[in-house]
Amino acid sequence: MSFDLRPATSGQDAFATSHYRPISSHLAIAPPVSVVIPAMNEAENLPYVFKTLPDWIHEVVLVDGNSTDNTVEVARELWPDVKVVEQRGKGKGDALITGFNACTGDIIVMVDADGSADGNEIVSYVSALVSGADFAKGSRFANGGGTDDMTFIRKLGNWALCTTVNRKFGARYTDLCYGYNAFWRHCLDKIDLDCTGFEVETLMNIRVVKAGLKVQEIPSHEYLRIHGTSNLRAVRDGIRVLKVILRESSNRRALRSRRHPSPMLDSVRGEVS
Ligand SMILES: Nc1nc2c(ncn2[C@@H]2O[C@H](COP(=O)(O)OP(=O)(O)OP(=O)(O)O)[C@@H](O)[C@H]2O)c(=O)[nH]1
Ligand SMILES: [Mg+2]
């Protein structure tokens, strides 16, 4: 694989006419970056979400889950070029799969619309991808990450499910059910997503390991949802996550990770500002 990576510490003017775009003080990239935002009744939160998105993003794809507020109108006002996709099915997983299919970028970043994710972190995810990772997986529990949003019970559940995934699939994850991740679009062919609900992140995290892709954890801070209430139901969705783990471990697809543990790069401290 070749990488469109070029230092931008000097001679930035020389890049002005090239297809490289500076994304930080020391990095310029060529691959277009798409951001996918699943949103269901998040009109009040969108101003906070869009405010932190970097201006070098190639496109924003907002997947509207039949919102009954003015989510779509607010998105269009805030980001006139936003690509709005109406979701046909139901659930966050269905929304993300719809959004991924609508993306045209080489790199895809998934960001929640409730104001819990800081768009300034995207540069850390993209830096990891252009440096060799296939999948940049956000973690609230890697060194430098954090959460203002999880209760003790949810932390415990996430830890138990994460430990189960690590044992069953030979991964070394510090977080499992987190919605802030980024990846090269070629990963989609290898993970072949087929789920509808909040188990989607778990399924992605398992399938990237099974596919032998290079995963790098990115420390990330999850803020409190700003307005509205969570769509997640801890017990119902925890059971869905557990079912996915059991289904994935029992199906006979090539479990390459068991024989050859997937290469996982060490966690890096992100350039979170
Ligand atoms: N399009 C669409 N978006 C959804 C659906 N369900 C959830 N979302 C979005 O997915 C994101 C995450 O959902 P949340 O309800 O915040 O769930 P969560 O972040 O796992 O849980 P909390 O930590 O409690 O906020 C938000 O941007 C939601 O608007 C859905 O069925 N369709
Ligand atoms: Mg949330």
C-alpha cells in the first residue's frame, strides 16, 4: 500500500497548487476525507457538532433517521454542502451502513450528532490512517482518552464485553462500544457489515480483527450529550452486542486472528487540541 503522506513543515506554498491539503501544522494529506453523521432528532446539537469539524473535510454525509424536528434544515444551514441521506430502515447500524455507501472519500470518519464527539480529534484519526493503520479506533480508556458520559454500570458492561472480545478474537482493545472511529474505505469490502442497531461498532471492531486489518487505537474524549436523551438502552443493546460477539465467534469464517493475531499498532496520544 502506498501512502499520500507528506510533511508540511516547510515549503507549504509549493503544495498550494498540488492536491495535498494541510491538516495540521506538520501534516498534509491527499486522500479526501468523508465524515458520516447518523442523526435522529439532533437539531439542537448539530451547531456544536459542525462547529468543531475541520474545514479540510471533503464531504459531510448526514444520515437522517426520519427526524421529527428540523435536523435536516439545521444541517443544511450550518454546512450548505452537506449530503443528506434519508434512512430507509431503522437503527444506528442501518444509518451508518447507509452513510458509508453514500461516501465518496477514501477515508471515512464516523461521528455522533449528540455533541459528545470533538471534531478537532479527526486529525488524530486521519494521521494514524495515513501513517499505516487501516482502522483508527477511538478509545475512551486508552491513555489520554476519557468519558463524561458513561455511568459506572455502562463502564462495567463495556469492560466485560471488551474483555470477551479480546479473549475470543485475540484483540487488544481498551474500549468496545464507542461510535467515534475512522477507516480507509477499502475496509468496508473486508468487513461486509450486516446489522441494524447499536451493536454496529462491536461488529466493526470484531470484523477488522478477523480480516487481519491493522488497527490503531486513538485516545478520545467523550463529552456529555448536550440536548435530548440517549437512544441507547443499556440492557437491550448490551444483549444485542453480546449476541453479535457469540455469533461472530461461532461462525466459521476465517478466524485469522486466532492463528495469527492481528497486527495492532500501539495506541498513540492523539493531537487533540
Ligand atoms: N439516523 C439515525 N441515527 C441514529 C439512530 N439511532 C441513534 N442515532 C444517532 O446515533 C448517535 C448515537 O446515538 P445516542 O443516542 O447518542 O447513543 P449513544 O451515544 O450510544 O448513547 P449515549 O452515550 O447515552 O449518548 C446519535 O447521533 C443519534 O442521533 C437511528 O435509528 N437512525
Ligand atoms: Mg451519545
